[in-house]
Amino acid sequence: MRSVTRILMGTAAGIVAVAGAQAADLPIKAKPVEYVKVCSLYGAGFWYVPGTDTCIKIGAFVKLDVEANADGTGAPQGASAGNSVSFGGSNSRGDAQMTFRNRAAISFDMRSATDYGTLRSYINVGTNISNNAGSVSQTASFTPLGPSPSFGTQSIYADRAFLQFAGFTAGRMRSFFDMVHVGVYALAQARTSGDSSPAGIIGIAYTWQFGGGLSASVSLEDGGWGNGGRGRSTVNLAGGSIPPASSDNTAAFGTGTMLPDNKNMAFFDPVFNIRLDQAWGFVGASFALHDASGGYYGSSYNCATLTPPGNLGVGANAIAPQCGANNGPPNSIAPVTPGTPNITSAGVVNGHPADAYGWATAVGFTLANPFGLQGDSVGAMGVYSIGAIGYNTSQWGPTAIMSQNKLAVSYLVDGIYNTGTSVELNRTWSFQAFYEHLWNSKWRTSIYGGMLGTQFDANAKAMICPGGSGGTPNPIGFTGGAQSLFASNNLGNGSNTNNGAVTNCNPDSSVAQLGSRTMWNPVPDLDVGFDVSWFHVNTAFAGSGNTNPWGSVFQPGATGQPGGPHPFANADVLSAYFRIQRNFLY
């Protein structure tokens, strides 16, 4: 019996030993793979970054715009943006009538839950390529404005780069002043809107949530020259304090050009907003302050003294600009007096106007499903400003459109000053509205439009038009140099004869825009759209005047449009746009 027991025990031990040896030969079982998990906390498209509690969504779009009679940025020909030089309204052979504009962007939306609420950071970066982002192309007659014959551009941009935490928003964001952006319902740029959505604005804000959809925000935002900033557009009628070139001799306002002269930024624009958001839409109001202070008195423009031949001009009448402390009347009033002695550069010794502060206020609303039409929406926003034009429109600056020898101009600025005066702030009003109708799940159509008007006050008009509207043939700041709007014989021949021949000295102007866009979505995330937009300018200086050739100091014949007598009359631009765009979680 014992023998049997020993045999059985030996057999079992052998089996265990063999099994153990075989188990040692098997591969070790791998740890479970940590697959990416869907994050449902913040909506579709978010997923957890492996090893963290952060959710991220990556989105993108690619689009191609085809523009007819537009400037390559979505704006109508001649409607410049900011302190730029726009020759697109010259209606010459140098204008680009058709433009491709190709854009693509990628966004990163990162969010984490914390004890203080959601910590969010958002980045949107893209590229923009336009084959004609200007208006002057290479021809035998015209000097190109850009490095390429077609004046195309290629750029990398970041229109959003902000973080949000515990009620704070900081970085490149949409301004808290803005509430309704009709550009969402258009392919054309909304030129009567100052909404910061397209480019973003840098700032920091805090938002209080009171419950029931009521909130209030305060922010400090870029009121200066940063891309997307509100801009500083106070103009020194004497011409400005920094010349673009040592050979310049010109005026503050030209045809499609403008030369601001501002005090540099002393504070950011404070903005306040209050709004009520509900299922039916929202209603809100905004207020902002803006520094519109000028630079120094005097100018490096609009002054000249006789110098040896060869410096500027030809022969015995060659001149070179010399400006400074005594650049007051008559030196800052066309015509320039050649031979004025002992003029030094403009600067601290000349003094400056007292600081000037502008402001802007707005009200806006949107309604969802108006008139019981599901999917439809309607909205409007009105803005009134004094010395803060950048809140009314991104089109602040010069506009010039030539049509059948008639010229229409508009100059949208914060304010103006001259030697010894205070800064006179302009008053500007604007209004924009939209209505979008959803025909079905694949088709929708919108109608959008707006108006804007600017007024120079009585003191400002007296500076520009010292002889009154009918007795000032040479408006101050608009006459007296190679680049000025109105011509004079002050450059190169020693003559004091001025010949602007302006019949109606009135710098006030207004613009209007009306358009309709239809969008087709044949499949999800694909947009195909068409837009027709009408842009109208009620001109300043309505009447007639004798203009300089349309160009700049650097390209006097840039457009091919000669100077001479021109009627100043209202003008219209009709533009068309086509877009195809693919969106991915965007």
C-alpha cells in the first residue's frame, strides 16, 4: 500500500514539475492597454489625454474664397481697413478684379475640471494665402506695391489664444464690447461693423454670473495698433511727427492714405458689458473708454525750405523738408512757404495738445426662431462713439473710389488737431443687422446690412475749412504736398500758387452696405456659398476739386489715375463672393 502511495505522490510531483517548467516557457501576460477615452463633459469631439484628466478637442477647416471686385480680404474695392494704403478703388488696369483667397486653420480646445470650475485654454492658428491682397499689379505703367508682381500675400495668423479660469478670460479673444457680428452671416467683410471676431483682440476680462442667464463683464483691451486692436487714429493736420522718408513733403490726408499722429499707449481700453442670455436669444449693452490723445505740435510734413539743387526736385527750385517748432500758421496751412528759416525737427520742445479721451456705447440683441420659424434668427446692434471710431468699424481710415472720373472719399478717424489747438473728437454712429432663414437642413439664406456716419465738430471743421465750406479752396491737412488729396504748386517750383479749387469744404461722410448670402450643405461639414454685396459711399467734399495724381510718396503714379479737376460724388461698389469650406469639429 505504501508503495502505491509513493508511486502516486511521485507521479503528482513529476506532473507539477513538468507543468511548472512549461509555465516558465509561456510569455508574461501584458498589462491592459490604456485606450483613449471619450470625454462627454464638454460636448462632442472631446477625449481624455491619456494619463491626465484633461479633455481636448482638435478641430480644423479648409476654405477657398473666390472674390470679384473685392480687395482679397473680403472687403469691397477701395474700402481699406485701418491705417493702410488702399488703391483698390482707382478703377484702373492695375486693380485686381478677381482674387483667390485660400485659408486653413487648426484649433485646440483643452479643458480640465477644477475646484474653481473649468480651466480652459483655446488656440486657433491658421494660414492665409491670397493671390491679390492689394490692388496694384505689375504693368508697364504702374509701380508694384508689393514684392511680387501680383501683390499676393501669405501669412500665418493666430486669431484666438486665450485661457479661462474662475471667471477670468485672458489672451487673444473676442472683445467683450462686441455682441452681434453680421460677418457670421456674410462672405463679404462687414464694413459697418467694428466686431473683433475676425482677428481677435488682446485683453483680460472678468465675468460675473448672476444666474438666470444674467452676466456682467469688465475687461482691459488693446486700444492701439496691435493686429485686431481698436486703433489710434488721431490726425495732426500739420502732417504728423514722423516722416515715412527724408524726401517726403506731404499732407496728413491723401487719396486712400492717412497719417495718424498719436500719443503712444498710456492705458488699455476699459470695457464694460451686461447681457441676458435666454433660449429665445439675448439682449445686451456695452460701454468703452478710449485714449485719443495726439502727439506733439509741429510736423515733419508740409514744411519746406530752399536747399541746394539735387536734394528734392530739380534745378534751382529743388527743396527738402524742414519742420519744427514754428510749424504753425501759415507754415501748416497750404501753401507751404519755401525758404522758411531755422525750422527744427518736431518734438518735445514744441509742446502737445492736452490728452483727449473718447468713448463708445452699444446695444444689441438676437432672437432665435422669430415669428415661430424654427432655425431662423435675427439680430441687430447699434454703436455711438465720440473719439473711438474703432468700435464702430474696422474700416477706420481712408476710403477712396473712382468711377467715371468721379471721386468719392471718406476719412474715419478718432479726431484731429493742429499746432496750438486741442484735439477735436469726431462723432460716429453705426448700425448693423441680419436675418437668416433656414429653408431646410441643406439650404439657408441670410440678408445683412448696415450704415455708418461720421461728423467733424464745428471746431474741427473750422481748422480744416477756415474760409467756411464755400470759401476754402485748399482744405488744411488735405492740401500742400505730393501725397495730399488736393493739389497745390508747392513742390519743386518755388511757387506759392495753390490750386486745390475745392468748391465744398466738408469732411463729413457716411457709408452703407447691403448683401445676401446663400449657403448649401450637401453633406455634413461641407459649406458651399455665394454672396452678393453692395457698398455705398456718401462722399466728403461733395462738389469738385483739383486732385493730385492718385498714388503715394513712394509710388506717385501707382494707380495710373492722373491728377486734375474731378467731381466729388457718391459712389457704389458691387462685389460677389464664392466659398467652399470643409469643417472638422470646428
